Amino acid sequence: DFRATYRAEKSREFEIWLNNTGKPMEQEAFAAFLEDNIADVVEPSGEQMLAMALTMQAKTEANFSSSRRLDNGQVQLAYTETIDARAGSGQIEIPREFSIGVRLFKNGTGYKLRARLKYRLGAGKVKFWYELDRPQRAIDEAFTEYVEKVKSAGYPVLIGKA
């Protein structure tokens, strides 16, 4: 005769990270984003990530060479691009990935999520972005944890659409 439905609402901090995954940001905007969300960055520390974002300098160098044989017309081309990126007077290592620790759902338990750090040079500026590593899998695990909590309290759980 009665039915209760529960829609697990994502936490504010997880929404922020999820909504910005894959979105390129200029250096200053990325540093501001990290500063606003520094409490969520766990590995390397938020302070290290912020220092890296604020002090990163990069330069790109391209070398091109070609050779042609006159007797048979064979052509060989070579193009090499080198990106030299450093942060904090060359003292801070630029990580390939970092981890955040957030609650996925309101009042839920915390999860550690990996994120891959990406950057590109273009028009004299560097752009940063990150890509969360399989966030849907973490969401599924957190939801399953909720379901098990309700089941252990003795309530029947039906999953699906009405």
C-alpha cells in the first residue's frame, strides 16, 4: 500500500569535480579552481598541485628536416617536437595523475578517485584539464553501499522504474 522512493543526491564537491572533468582551463583559472577545491586534493597534496599550477612554465621546440635523393626521387621527412615543462624553478614535478577524496553522495562515505592531469601549449599559453578515472564505477559502488545499508536495516529494496 505504501512506497518510499529515495533518489541519491550527489554531493556538492563531487558535482564540481564531475562537471569540470575534461574542460580545458587557462593557467590562472585552473589555479583558482584548485585553490577553491584544495581540501579535496589528497595525492599529491593540494598545496603541491596549486604551486605547480601557479608556477608552471613550458616551452616547445620543433625541429624539421628533409632529404631527397635525386637519382630516384625518394623523400625522407622528420619532424620532432619537444615540450619542456617545469614548475617552481624546476623543483616541482608535474604529476601525470592526482587523487581527490570526496563524498559522492550527500551524507555518504568518502571515496578516493584518480584523475589524469593533462596540459597543452598553444598561442603562448598553457591550458590544463583533468579527466576523472571511471567516475561511474565509483558512483555504482557508492549506490550499492546505500542499498546494502537499507537492506541490513531490514527493509525490502526494489530497484527499477515504476
